[in-house]
Amino acid sequence: MSMSNKDKFTDFSQTPSAGFPAASTLTASPHISSPTSLRSAPASRHPASQNPSPVSPASRHPGPAGRIKTVLFDYDGTVGDTNQLVIDSWQHTFMTIRGRRTDDELLYHTFGEPLRETMARFFPEHDLEDALRIYRDWQAAQDQNRWYLFPGMRQLIGELRRRGYRMGIVTSRTRDSLERALVYLGMEDTFSAIVTCDDTAVHKPEPEPALIGLEKLDVSANQALFVGDTHYDMGCAHNAGIEAVLVGWSRSMRPEDKVGIYRPDHEIKEAGELLEILEKC
């Protein structure tokens, strides 16, 4: 999904989206906290993360009554709109190593892979660690002001917490870069479990990342949904026995693949539609 600069800088936590109440009712329940201690923080935070309003006791939800108790989210392309940042990081790496850009479409279809695997495939002739350094150093220098949430995502996550759902992130991003993003967005205490490519020997679409997330949250596969944007996410969910939710704002998805390599159990076009799925489970 392509977004204009105006869209990206809209303070979605302060502007109600379709299907959501005002942001003041959506802040996290104090009964849910993250065990993850975030090591590094950028110098500033996104404006939408400032001065959160507490949830009043009367507005607290008693907890999920249905089968689903937990939602696992992919980060890139699902929660965070990092698509252009990732593309630009790749193009910088191609220019540095090869002296030319590559096709953006080629890069879109690598979304969801661990960076190390994709880098080794793209630049087999180049020292892998140096190629990773080129990519990561450039992105780290750029990304503090380029972390965005997709429209409605802050409201969705706040509402899930208000209703008592526990949430985790299962990502192919490194822990350090994910933690920088969460701190900047004011979401460092939002997720009760975080699984990154640093935590697993094998990665999506293998089930291990999702299974580790379930273990950290102490839930079974049939009590969870996995929300993602790539076929790696869908495969990881299915291989772990978890129902998969495909987000409709993915730039890496081709329509013809939806019934092929993706095979989602559910699909949402807007973030708030996840609540409708949960109400039926």
C-alpha cells in the first residue's frame, strides 16, 4: 500500500478511525505488561506516543470470552509501515555494491525473509558481513523519523489491550532494530512477547518463531491468531497450527497468490476488521 507523506504524519492515535472509539479510551490496560526490556532508544518519540491517557476502571474489559486469547503480529508491512524504508535500504546497498539500483518489485517479494538470507542470495560474490553492515548502517542513520504505523493500527492495538487480549510480535527483523522502532512509537510496553530472527535457529515460514511466541505467552495454537502480510507469515502460522490473518495493505502480495501460496484463514482490509473476526471466534 502506498501512502503519501501527509498520511504518514497523521496522528492516528488522536484521530478516530472507522469502527474505533476515540483514542483516549484505547490506552493499554495496566494489568498487561511486557517482560521485554528494551536496550536502546532513539533521541525522540513519535508525537502520537506522548502523554497517554489511562484507561478508567469502568472502561476495562473483563477479558476475552471467546476461544482466541492471543494475537501474534508480524511487524514490517503489518503493524509498521516500513515498506519504503526497507526498499530504500536495499537500493542504497545495491548502489554501494553494484553501482546501480534494482527493480523495486524484486525487493517487495523478499519482504518477510530474514535479511541475512536475502543478502546472501543477492550478493553471493560480496562479503556477507560487509553487505549487512552497509544495509544496517544506512538504515540506522535514516530510520528514527521513518517509523510509521499503518492507519488504525494504534487504535486496534489499544482496543485489544483494553479487551484483555495478550499480544506478541513475531518478526524476521533483528531485535535491536525492532526495539528502536517500538521505543520511538511509544509501544515498548505493549507486547507481552517478542520473537525476532535473533531468537530462532530457523525462520518463517518454519513454525519455530510462532511456537516460541505461543510458549512465551503460555497459550495453545488454537487460542491464537497470527496477523501478517507475506506468505512467510501465513506459512509460519499454518505450520504452527495457528489461524492466519492476511492484511490487505501488503505491497508484497500478488492477487493471484492469495489462493496459492498465501491461503489465509481470514483477510482484513482495514485494521479494525480484526475485531470483527475476534468477535466470531
